Amino acid sequence: MTTIENNKCPNHVCDGQIKIKYFSRDLDYKKINFNCTTDTYKKPSVYECTKCKIIFSELIFKMDKNQIEKTYQDIEDDKYISQIKFKKYYFEKLFNKISRFISKDMNVLEIGAYYGVLGSVLKDKVKNYSGLELSTHSTNYAKNNFKLNIYNETIENHLKKNIKYDLIIMADVIEHFSDPFKVLSQINKLLNQNGKLILTTFNIDSLYAKITGRNYHWMIPFHMVFFSNKTLETFGKNNNLKLVKILNDPRYVSFGYLMEKLILIFPRLSFIFKFLSKIELLKNINVKVDLKDLKIYYFEKISN
Ligand SMILES: [Zn+2]
């Protein structure tokens, strides 16, 4: 665990100094809910490196890697399970966008496979699909319901198996690692010579994120690092990965789920959303959410 006292950037290849970007006193990091459908909306303090411009949460300093891994191992996310129909619709749309980078002969690894929904979309479209997942509950769900090959282990342990992949996918996962810089170097080791990486995350430099600032709804406790197009390009390059393409990544959610989120994000308007969420007819309508802040990043390994 890095300490905040020395004011050093958590990015290993950077010797920059950090400065506070947003200060928060209300976060009790021992009580954070790490489910990806969490309703915890207390804000972490956020720092920025003056040199490499990486923006990150105070939790990088406050929680160690083992603590975070243990938290993810124990996740059981029933709300996510209730939304799988909508997740599947979104992942099919995502696949259509990235299908030009994917071919039938690829050996694919998804890091952070969660409940296996993206895996279920991918598995028949590639030679071989495998997932990596820490949560025992979601691993079992993905194995039983989607018949997927999921390794319930860390990237460190998976590296020991010496399997190489043509494509690695991470859907909304990179921001969860306490050390995403190390993860990119591990991905480089897991990839074949002409390997590709596709990841989705939010762009902290997007107009919407800039306008909302510290209230940006993805600035939540378990998001450790907030990337931008520029910082992702730099960190890719540091790890032998060239950022080739950035695509927009609109989401599709149920109307009911969207109302729940809006109540949390805009508590003062909650009476409107509560009223709307009571209308049975609307609850299961699929809604497109596109704030232009979510992006798909496609990287290719730089051949030596
Ligand atoms: Zn830095």
C-alpha cells in the first residue's frame, strides 16, 4: 500500500507529486459497498498527479490490495442478477460495435467476467472464451447459467498458468483496481505477440464529467482511478499497448433501474422519480443512456 504522506504518484513509472482535487470528509471506507450496482453515493477525496495527470481516489492509499480482493471475493449482487436481461441487450450492442476487432479464431480472456453476461454474448463468436473473476458467487452463476469457463482467481495466479490470449476484454473493470498500472503490464504479459485489448471505462475529461465535477456520478468510492483519453493513451504506451481507436459507449438500462439511480444522484428531485418509478407499465422499458462520457478503448500490442 502506498502512503499518502510522501505525496508520490501511485503510477510506478511516474515520479510526479500529487495534489488534492476534491476533498471529502464524509467517507467511511470500512463501510463501502463494492457491488457494481451499489447505492453508496458518498464521495471519496480525489487526487491528481501534477506530472502524469492521473486522477485517483483516496482509497488507493487507504485500502491495501488484499483487503480489496477479499471484498470482491465476497460479492453477491442480486440487483445485478435482476437486471441481466438489460445487461445482455447492452452487451449485444457493445459486441456489434467491437465486432470489427474480433475474429472467429481468437482465444479470448475477459478480466472481471462478473455474472458472465458479456461472456454469454462472446462465447460462440470466438474460438475460445475464458473469464477471470474474484467473486465466488458470480463465478458459480456464470458457470451454471451460461456454461462458461471461468477462473475464480487473481491475475497474478492466472499468469502462472502461462496461457496466452489473442484478445483481452475488460468491461467497466479497469477503474476498480487499486493498481491499474500493474494490471496493464500483466495484460501485456498475457497477450500474444499480436494481441489486442478492449476496455470500457468513463472518460474523466468528457464534457459531462467536467460539468458535474466532484458530483460526477461515477466518482464513487470503489472507483480507484479516473482515466481520460490522454492518460489511457500514455499508460497503454508505457505497457507496450498502442491506443488505436476510441468509440462511444451508450448504455441500455431498465426504466426502473434508471429511476433508482436518479433518486440517489438527485435526491432533491426524488419525488418526481419516485412517482415515475411507481408506473408499472414503464418499469421494464429499455432506456438508452448516452452522456458521451463512457468510451470503448481499443489497443493493439506494439510488436518488438
Ligand atoms: Zn504521476
